Amino acid sequence: MRLTDDTLRQLARRVAAEPDISASVQRFVDEKLTRQQRKQFVFFLRRESSARRVCVRTPDAPSDAVRTSFRQSFPQSSIVYETVPALGAGFQIEYGDTLVNANVRRMLERTIEELKENL
Amino acid sequence: MNAEDFIKQIEEKLYTATIAPEMINQGTVDSVGDGVARATGLSQAGFGEEVEFDNKARGLVFNLDEDYVSIILLSPSTEIKEGMKVRTTGKVLGVTVSRDLIGRVIDPLQNALDGRDLKLSGELCPLERPAPGVVDRLPVDTPLKTGLKAIDAMTPIGRGQRELIIGDRNTGKTAIPIDTIINQKRLERGLKQVICIYCAIGQKRSNIAKIVAKLEEEGAMAYTIIVAATASDPAAQQYIAPFAACAIGEYFRDRGEDVLVIYDDLTKHAWAYRQLSLLLKRPAGREAYPGDIFYLHSRLLERAARMSKERGGGSLTALPIIETQANDMSAYIPTNIISITDGQIYLESDLFNAGFKPAINAGLSVSRVGGSAQTRAMKQVAGILRIELAQFRELQAFSQFGSDLDDDTLNRIERGKRVMEVLKQLQYNTFDDASEVISVFAATAGMLDDIPVEKVGTFEEEMLAHLRHSHTEMFGRIATGAKMSEETINELQNAIREFRKQSVTL
């Protein structure tokens, strides 16, 4: 079946937006796509789903209020919570290719970098 | 800074710090090899932006595709692994320049190569910058003396000019700029000290070490910076090396100083760019070079300029070097650079092998703007030099077909041989202004015509030494560069005649 990269990209975008992948889509991918197309589709799907996934890292397990706040901020995305004590305080959010750092560890790293530059 | 101040500085930072959110655009290395990495993510990356990998290695965004970002690696690719995170820095690649760089040997990423500590301070100058505009420039009118008679007389170079040095391998291409650097320690006629930047691209480390040692021996490192991307460095470093050298030069140029930048050589630079372009799967054109290879070199060489008074009055002179294959000047890269530059010095392997050094082919070498930068004295004596040589070459070729030549032809051939002898010059043996003028004058005025060809060199050397000591006042008058009066010419002729009588060479 002749499918351009653009078509595969659009297909991946739509599949990633669905909460459940239907059996017809699974069948289509298994039966109609060539090996090369399937590889390309997986690449697009992985990228699209990571763009829709939000990873929140905090030093302690977040409270319900914090979780609600994040859910409201990212209504369309699935949120994963990770506990990373090394952050000290604050949080780190990763969504798509953006990383937001607001934690003590990063602040200390920046201070060290600045001091190294000035020394 | 003492320990107390240091502690205070850290404490201040810790106690006053607020955790401000920092947003980073990041990606993941998908594949890596041959000095190029491909990363997904990095949706905010800009063309030419510097990126940083997890292990602090640096790269440069070179291609922005729909699904990938291609990055050229400024560090060896073995340090980068698949799956590694890479982040944008929001910075374009640049060099931190101050006068501290003078006398140093660095790579394009400003790591010291001379074994001494290098503390970077000063102004951050981006590698890529637009060339000065038309109104910011002045015509080239100040000479940049090479100390080589053949060049200063026939293809003079002016400050702010771009003069190509072209020739096959082993024809003395590098020797010319090295002599030029050494000659800059002569501060003649109150001209400003020229800061020299020698940019070695794809050369052997041993060659660079030899050049550094020679410059140090001659005391020329006091005003020289060497930027080296050697043959073993990644192609990306070789690609950015001339831009780094140019950015350093611009820093001094914009502060009113005169700068000479030598790109040794742009053939290897073109190879490095071709390698990167092919690895990035950019469409290949003639000789597999990418379509923008002309623009690559033109935007680099356009940055050479003599600036107006309002812009500081500095200058940046560029001496690019190109290596030809089998004397083929009509290859792609040589023709490109010839059309960009303001002239070329063509070195011929036949001349070199015949012992004529510097092996400059007077017929194919030209300086399109340097004439206006030549001193009046040199212009006065060198005016007929090119014609004499052209006639000599033609007659010499003609004389090979027959033995019966009239006296005039024979005289011209004999004169030509002596002129050629006078233009010979040993490496690291640069001449001052006055010596150049006197030598060229003696040859073109026929004052060496009855001296055996093999003795011309020795005679010239002794004559100059004699005139320098016995006719100091006249020597000084010629050194001013002003047009020589009838009186000076007569005095010079008499002095040479007088010396001939007492010369031990004859």
C-alpha cells in the first residue's frame, strides 16, 4: 500500500490522540503496512505519544491538591508522577521536548556553573 | 578573589536565590556517526544554534528537517551515544576575544594547544556575522608589505584586500604568508602593527608545530594568533576554523587595528564542508560539493575590509590559500575563490623545481586593488618589471626554435634572466622597503646586465649591505616610500656604479 510519510504522520497523530486503539487500526497496521512503513509509523507514534505524555518529578509524592492542579494544567495529556528525592525541593516537568526545571538541584547546578565561569 | 570573598559570593547566591523556572528545549539522539548526530525533539532549535549533549559535548544545528534535527559534532563522535539527551542553548557559536589571545595557539573551540592555561575573557564574537556594508568601507590604499620582492613589486597587497595564494602541493604556498607574518615586525613609515592570525585547516600537527617554532624564533608570535583545526580533528571543527579566525580578526579590526588573516587552506575547508554536507544528505552538485559552497567562501572572504574612519579605520586583510591538482586553475573551488578575491598569486611547480623561489608566475598573478596601495617609489621602479618579464618569457620561448637572434632580443633575454635572479628570495629572508626598491631598480635599469647570472644574487646582497652603510641618508630617503627625484635616482645609479668598481664578486 502506497502511503507517504505525511499520511503516516497524520495517522500516528490521530492514533495517539485516542484513549484506546481500536482493533481495526491494529489490523490495518499489521496487514496493510510494509515493514519499512511500520517502522516509520512506530517512530511517529512514539513521538506523538511522548508529546502527549507529561512527566512530573517531585522530591516527595505530590499531594492530591498538586495532582489536581497538574491535571487542570494538562487536560489533554496523560500525567506520570515520579518521585526523585535528589531534586531537593521544587519540581521538574517534562512534556514533549520541553523540560521545565524549578528545583533546588538545578539551582545549585547553575550556581556552580556560574562560579566556574567567574573563577 | 580571596577565600572570604569567595565564601561571601557563594552565600549570597544561596541565600538570595529564588527557584525561578527554567525552560529547556531538549531532544534525544537517534543516531550518531561520522561526526554527525541526528536527534528527535529540539522543536525550538534554530539553524546554526549551539546545542549541548548530556556529557557537555557541543554540537551545531546544521539541518532542520520535519522529523529530525541534524547536528554536526564539535567533539569526537565516540563521546556521543544513542539515546543521550541534547538541549538547545539559545546561543550561536562564537569566540571570546581579548588581547590575551595574541601569542596563543588555540583550536576553533578556544582550547589552548600550546600547553599553557587559557583564561577566556573579553567579548563574545559570533562566528557568522554579516560583512561590513558599502558605506562602512574605504578603498584599499595602505600597503601590507610581504617583504618579498616579487610580490611587493608585481602583485602588491593592500590592507583590507583579499589576495589568493594558489598552486600545487610543494610550491611554497605556506612560505609566503609565513614570511609575510615575519615581515610585520618591521614597522616601516609609521604604519600600524599588523595583528596576524594564521588559521590552519586540516594540516598535520607536525607542520603547525614547525610554524609555531619558526614564528617564536623570529619573535613574530608577539603579534600572532594561531587557530588550528588539524587533520585529526572532526570535520565540524575544520569547517568552523576559518570563521573563528575571522571573528577574532573582526574584533581587532573593529577596534581600529590592522589584521591579517591567513586561511591555510580553503581547499581542505571545502572538503570538510563537502563531507558534512554529504553526511547530512544535502544534494550534491559539481564535484560532489553542495550548492552553497560558493556562498560559504564568499561570505567568509567578504568580511575582509578596510573600514571607514567612523568605524574605527581598522582593516582585515585575507590571504586564502588554495591547493590545485596538476596546476589546474580551472577546477571548481579555485575558480570560485579566484572570482571572490581581489587577485591571486599563482605559484608554479615548474618554476619551483627550477629553483626559482618564490615560484610566482608573473603572467598569471595579479593584484586588482593592490596597485593603489603600492608606495610611489616602488611603483616608479616596478612599473616596467611585469613588461620586462612578459617579454623575457615570450622571447625565451621563441629563442628555443632558432639560434639566430638579433642583439636586441639577446639583450632582452639576458636582462630578463637577471631580473628573474633578483626576484629570487630565500625563505625567512624578507627585505625592507628600500632594499626592495633598490634591487628592482638595479635590475630593471640594466645595471646588472653585464654581471654573470650566477653572481647576481651575491652581488645584490653585497650591494645592499654597502648602500645601507655607506649611503645611509639616501637609503633612508628611499625608505620613506616617496617618489624618487631625478637627483636621488642619479645618486643611486652613481652609488651602484661606484660599488661595482670595488665589488669582490665581479
